Amino acid sequence: MRAAVFHGDHDVRIEDVPPPQPAAGEVLLKVLRSGMCGTDATEWKAGPLTFPVNRVHPVTGATGPMVFGHEFIGEIEIPADGGRFAAGAVVASGAGVWCGTCDRCREGRTNLCRRYYTHGLNAPGGLAEYVAVPEKTLVAVPESLSPDAAGLAQPLAVGLHAARRSGAQDGDRVVLIGAGAIGTFVLTGLRHLVDVDVTVIDFPGHRLDRASRLGAAQVLPVGEDVRDRVLELAPGGADVVIEASGAPGQLNAAIGMVRDGGTILQVGLPAKQQEVDLHALVMREITVRTTLAHVCGADLAPALEILATTALAEELLDSVRPLDDLPEQLERLATGRLEGKVLFDPTRQKEQP
């Protein structure tokens, strides 16, 4: 089968590799759509974030370059013995796999499982014609939902989890820094969970226009006076500030926008270590929270429901492309030239010039 294989920085190859063989409890998916995210772009640009290129599969112990892709949906080709899904069912995968028995799993925080691994990062992923995944990571795609829209379910689940982690409550004033893909997913999650007044900050243009259409009460362009404008809208500061850009200095910017006793949620990952104003955090008793991935059992099914009942996919989807276009699209994403989400159809052939 054809697959996008990560060998190292700036080295993703479309190769022919053997199709996977599902183990006990796993299904074989024929991939219909697969996406890429900022993590993929960062690894393409700078190499693996936390694992060597010759990563060790946490279950099989197999080593070697990794098939990319942790955002995917597919049609079940080979179902699991005695499983919930029959052949032909269309499902979305959460990609992350948890043990279900460790202390974090017993707390319901399966994304922090002590034996957690993710297809596309630690095990072969979905930027391929086929992928084998545990059945427990799958949720049925509603019949009314197109593959293009359903392909956004996993990253929307990440945004939904982030919205939960923010602790925002009805009536809160929320500031969201960053209206890229992840910021848009967080905004959508907030709008789904709570009744809040959301101000979105980003550079002028398409991203802020999209945020307005998706429910932001106010949008503000980045500028020297943006803090003053936030404080005019929320005297004393916002109840919650969510930093979803990962840009340098934005955590400190968030500190300047949040009220005393308020909450900051850090979503974005800066490329380098950042200095933080700990004095202000302590003296103003500000709570700082973080968020990682999603909790499959709580977030994936609601993400599919949101996609089935909103125009999010139409707003956010850039294009659907063949696998051969992946290196070019990773570069677009890594250099900030991509406004929305790109999905890949492994069956689509690259058009000849």
C-alpha cells in the first residue's frame, strides 16, 4: 500500500509499504480521509519532538521510520472479532490509545495514560491507504456527515477538550489568542459547551472574519493597544484567557489580559522556552492550566455531532488532496501559509500537469 513515511526533518516520503495486520482487538481501516496538524509540521521542520526517528512501537516493539497521520477516518475492512462494528462501517479514530487500568485511566484522564501512544506519532498512522487501530478508539460517523467534514473530528475533539480544561462557565468573558485551526476548534468547543462572551485576537484578515462567523462576540487585530482594548471590553480583565497561538511572548500577554484570580489556559506550544512573569502570576493569584490531546470517550462523539450540525467544515476546510501533495502542504503549514485544514484522500491520484 502507499503511505507517507516520516524519516526525519524535511524527509517525508510517499512509499509502498506492506499493509498492516490487525492484532487482537484491532480493526483494519481503509482510510477515507487523513489530516495533518501543527505537530506533524513541527516534526517535518525540525525532527521528532520527543522520540528518535527509529521509534519503538509501544506494543509490538517494532522499530523504523513511522507512517505519519493521527487525524483520520475510514471504512472498516476487517472488523475485530466480536467487536461493535461490522465490515463497511465508517468510523472516526481518536488515534490515541490508552491502557484503561492505570491510575490516570481510572481517573478518566485517558489522554495521560501511563502507557499512552498515538498512531502517527508512536505507531503507524493514517496517512496511508490502510491502518490497523484498536476498536476502542473508534466512533461511528453519522450517515449525514460527509467524509470531508468527518475528517475534522479528531482535531475538533482536541479543541473540545481544551474548552473543557479552560473551566469557562456561563456568563464568563473569555479572550482567545490565536484564530488558526486549533484556535477555531477551541472557539467551536466553547460555543458548544457554555454561554460565554468570546473575544478573539489575531492578525487582520480571514482568520478573524471566520471567528466572527463562528460565534466570536468581538474580534481584535494584533497591535500594541490590544491589551487596552481587551480591558475596555472586560474592565479588570477577562475571566479566562486561552493562548492558542504558541507565538513568543503570548503567555505574558495573557497575564496582562486576565483578571485577578482568573484562569489562563495554555494551548499553543512555543518553539523555544519562554520567560514568564511569575511575580504577576503569584501576586494576582492567577491559575494557569494546560491541555493535551483529548479524552476519546468524552470528546470524539460530541465532535462528530458538532460537525453534523454546524458549518465548521465549510469554514475551515482548505482542500482535499492526494498523498503526494503532503510534503508541499507540510511546508505551507510549517511556514504559516495555510489558513485552514488540508485533508488527504489516499485513493486520489496526483493530477498530471
